[in-house]
Amino acid sequence: MKANNIQVGGNHYKNSNIPDHWDVVIALNWDYLIGAATKYLWRLGRKGDEKKALEDLDKAIHYLQKKRELMVAELIKDDGSEPTHGYIDQD
């Protein structure tokens, strides 16, 4: 049996109308932190409980905070300057 045909721990994540999250992560070659963050967003609200939805959102933010820290550290290492805090390029 293929992994995509199995759901461990319930059926609230299975939806034949959208691809499995891990297939998207693999296709887009996302790293662990982005994959983990988007996993929580992918399943946001599927448990039918607002507290659990908020917890999933907080988990996604936590992974994104770590990803940002690593990206900023890499930029500082490369050119010595930190990007403007809160700046989002709209291009």
C-alpha cells in the first residue's frame, strides 16, 4: 500500500480535491522549516476547533520565525547588513 493511500491518526486531513501536503513540499523543493510551517497552514481549521486552529497558526508562525532568523543570519554573514525589519517586497 502506498503512503498517500494511508491516513494515520484520523481522516480530517484527507481531501481528494487537493494534493497531499508532502507532495507539494517535494514538488517545490521546500526545506524542512518551510515544509513544517506550511503543514500547519495546510491543515488549518480542519480539526473543527478554533483553539486547535489558533495553535496550528502559532506553530506555523514559530517555524517561519526560525526560517527568518536563519535567512537574516545568512545575509549578515554574506554582506554584513541586516534587511529592514518588517519590509516585504511587493514585486
